[in-house]
Amino acid sequence: MFKDLSRRRFLAGSTAAAGAVALGGPLATRAALAADPLKVGFVYVGPIGDFGWTHGHDLGRKAIEAKFGDAVKTSYVESVPDDGPDAERVIRQFATSGHQLIFTTSFGYMDPTMKVAKQFPDVKFEHATGLPSAMSDNLAIYNARFYEGRAVIGTIAGHVTKTGKFGYIASFPIPEVVMGINAFILAARKVRPDAEIKVVWVNSWYDPGKEADATKALIDQGCDVITQHTDSPAPVQTAASRGVWSFGQASDMSSFAPEWHATAILDVWGPYYIDRVQKVLDGTWKATDVWYGLKEDMVEIAPYNERLPAEAVEAAEKVRKAIVDGSLHPFAGPIKNQAGEVKVPEGTTMTDPEMLSMDWYVEGVSA
Amino acid sequence: MSLEVIAPVLLTVISAATPLLFAALGELVVEKSGVLNLGVEGMMIVGAVGAFATTASTGSSALGIVVGAGAGMALAFVFGVLTLTLAANQVATGLALTIFGLGLSSLVGAGFVGIPVAPLPKLAIPGLSDLPLVGPLIFGHDLLVYLSIAAVVAVAWFLKASRPGMILRAVGESDVSAHSIGYDVIAVRYRAVLFGGAMAGLGGAFLSLSYTPLWTEGMTAGRGWIALALVVFASWRPWRLLAGAYLFGGVTIAQLYTQGAGGLGIPSQVMSMLPYLATILVLTIIAAGPWKGRLNAPACLGKPFRPST
């Protein structure tokens, strides 16, 4: 093609193209968009096969593809460690290769995302579960109120436990995990005031073997309900092999424990992702700080196991509906910490900033 | 501490140590023949996915175990061709195969995520398995646990008291001398490498069929690297390897139990470090104590063999 392209023909051709674009206006933009799909990048902290956290985000990505078809082209990089230089490199690679919208899906990506966002003011970034202070003109924050889901499953736990001891497989002591533990035991104690929770930290978001071992350790110490803030189905499976109730994390894990998987907290990112992509396509995207929960359907509860006692399911549904209509807040006072001091007075509820910086445990937690 | 408290912990320790034991034992034989195989992690995980995929598709865990070992062996064969026939750098090849194995297993396993299988059946001898505490501890494990112990015995006997074992050791200590006497160095090493791959595959099969009967990407979680360290820790002796694997498994489990019991006020991150600290501590004691000088790495470890004739 270039051999027989004379300068005259080239100049004529490019003038015609420029004229078409100028005259075309919005029509041309739409045509250009159809020719040039919006590139959306996803950075995952785990494998999409984890059946947990990253799997949930990938379902959201697939929802985008299903909704927008050829107008959007998504790509992802999975298992990017969030505690080293890899994260920054991958995010920057997305930014420099034409991606207009980049989702970074782990708390640990906060600093690299902020850094790259400063260097690429025209690219839009969305960081999951970060701190609101990270937000900037081109960096939006989004989070889900998982603690609301914990309050619902804590209610069930309070009803089905016999020993009154719960086992919690936790990953890292960050505010999000601490919130989950506290919300769970607060809800359980409303049903069973003497319940206590034992926490084992596996210091990883995803390590099936270690999670299975931690589950065995907790069950051997008398826990008869297991819940987790790690991403593999191993705790659910191990608990089922010992005849102990468990709750799935981020995805419905009932296929691993049909008889003992009580329910699960589901992360539903699809609708939020579709909304954000639509805003980019419409040109109305603005950095926001979003923290949605049960009411906005960003968090959902999986179907309840048929073997659960009816009163447990009823109580759980009552709690869920109360959270949705606003009459119940999982962190409403009075709340005492482990030392017995009142941290949240009666009649008040914790504010969002207080929850996001939670670094203390309530009564009944041995962590 | 009564047996009642220790018995469940020991049960968990045994199953935690078994995959390490398989992989490390295989690697011990490979290194004794003079080859440094850093691809253990890759071979473990292809063994895991091979075993799981087979069991999930056919319903037979026996077939799954065989395919798991076979998958590890197949990857080890690739390693053998590259390092023994083509005399490539063993370290680089091993690392490349680990990465390849991890990727290949993710690809093959993608269709099997979220499918549970029945775990390997545990041994159930009518009278013995029902003994109150000792029963499940000694007689209640699945086939692969007993196979791992039997393998330690077999490898120890093989290396110490059999002629092929002596030839293997000779090849590892001085390949040129062994070659000049007339032993086929490359063939001996090939057999060792295939054995190592099969054992790593068995370790992986144990993970995906018994330890956590599911498939998730990266489920070996670095155990192959720990197995490599354990071989050095054991000074290339099978019985010391058994002790090392159980020590490592034991400390890993003990720290989880301690956390569950209240943690003794120690931060969980320090607890997570304990197995590795324990390994380093014991290694230092071995190197500096009255046992100094017993660190006996095979002299030709890692050197490609290029016969001059």
C-alpha cells in the first residue's frame, strides 16, 4: 500500500478524512467509538479461579462485556501481588497502553494506584476497598458494606451454635477484616450473649492448605461454626468434613458443602461496573467515593441451606430487611471493646470514617 | 499435655507434612544423582491438576493418583531432555519449568474450579482404627500417607544398601569418574529425574485429592520451594528428611493452634514466621554444632555432564 502512495495522494486522502471528522461531529464520534472500543483494564490480586474475591470481580467484568459487546474491550491481569513493585508496573502498563478505565481490586493496590493516577491525569482509575483519602480527580473509590452481610450471617451463627464458640479464618488485620469480625460477633451475641469468637490469622488472602489447617485447629478447639475472610473454599470444605456449619465468602460455595454451607455473603460488582463504564462512554464520569451494601444490592446473601432451622432463617431475614430499610445498623451503640470500655454510646451509631479506621475488637473476640 | 489434646494436632501435622515429604524425597534422589531440579513446584502442581482432573472426570481416585504421578513425570521428562540431553543450565531450566507448570496447570484446571470431589478414603481396619486415640493417629490415614512413609524406607534402603543406589551416588559425587568406569551417567540421571517428577506429582495429587479435595490455581502455595529447602536441611539423608518435613509441618500447625487458643500475645505475623525460623535455627545448629562437616552436598550438584569422549 505504501509503495504506490504518492505524497499528493496522501495529502488528498488525509484532508478528506479530516473534513469528514470535522463535519461528522457526534456521528463520527459514535462511529469512532464503534471502531475504537473503550479499553477497560482489571488488576486482580488473586486468580480468577479462586472461586472467591477475584472470581466475584471477574463476574463483574464479564457483565460489562455482556452488556456493552463490541463497544468495550476488557483485559485483566490476575495474581498480581499487592505488596511489591509488580502492582505499580502492571497498573502503569495498562495506563500506557490505551486503557481509559482501570479497576484495581485490592486494598494493597492503594499506593501504586495513587502514584500512577497522578502521572496519568487523563486515565480514570477505580480502586476497591481503599481509604477515602486516596480519592482524587481521576481516582474513584468503591467499597461494599460487607459488614452488613456479616451481621446477617452472625445472626444465623448465634442460632445454630451449640458450644457458643465461633471460628474465624482471617487474612490480615486491616480495618475491613476487623469490621467483619466485630459485626459478626455483635450480631451473634444478640442471639447468644455468651458467644465468643476465636480468630486465626493466615496472613494471606488465599492459601487453601493453610486455611484448611486453620479450620481444623479451630474446630479441634471447640468451634462449631466457621466463617472466613479468605478467598478459597477450603474452610467450607474442611468444616463440612467435620460436620460443622460454615459460611461462604464472596461467592456461593455450597457446591463444596451441600449439607453444611449455611449461606454466603455475595459480592455483586456487575451493576456498579456497568454504571461506571456507561459514565465513561457518556463522558460524565466523575471520581466518587461509593460504599454500597445490602440496600443497593452490592452485597447479597446467597440462598439459605435447607437444613438450617426455620427460626434461624427467619431471624436472618429480619435482620437483612431491617438493614435494607435502615432501621437496623450493625454498629449501633452501646458497644464495648475487649477491655469493657464503652466505645459507642447507646443511641449512637458508628460513622463511616470511624468504621473505616476500626482497629479495636468488641467483647467476645479473642484475636 | 494429654494425648487427647495432642492427638488431633498430630493428625493435622501428618497430613500437612505428607506433600512436603513426597516432593522432598523425590528431589533428594534427583540431587543425589547430581542434578539440581528447581522445577519441583511446577511438577507438584501439574500432578495436582492431573490427579484432580482425572478423578473429577472418571470418579476413580486410584486412576487420579496414577495420572498425577504421570503428569509430574512428564514435566520431569521435559526437564531431563533440556538439562541432560541438551546440557542446558539446570537452574534456569528448573525455574522456567516451574513457571510453565504453574501456567499449564491453571489452563488445564480452569474447567474444574468449583467442583468438589470425594476425598481419598481413609484406612479403616475394624479393630485397630477404632482404638480411642491411637487408632485414627496410626491406622486412620489414607493410602498416600502410608505410601510416603514407605517411600522414605525404600529410598533410604536404595541409596544405602543397593547397587543401583551406590551407582547413583557415585554419579552424583563424580560424574566423570563414573563415566570412565563405564556407567551411563545420563541414563542414571534420567531415571532419577523421572522418579523425582513422579514423587512431586504424588505430593501434588495428595494436595488436590486428600488435603483439600478441590482445585484452585496455585494451590501448592510454595510447597515445592519448601521441599527444596528441606532437602538441604536434611543433608541429603532420607531419615533426616522425614524429621524435617514433620518438624516444618508441626511448627506450621502449632502456630495455627496457638493462635486459635488466644495467641499468647504474640503477633500473628511472627507466628507465621515460626516454621521458617525453626528451619533456619536447626540448619545453623547442624552447621555449627558438633555435627559440623556433615553437610554433604553431592559434589557434582548442578553441573551439566558433557562427556569428553
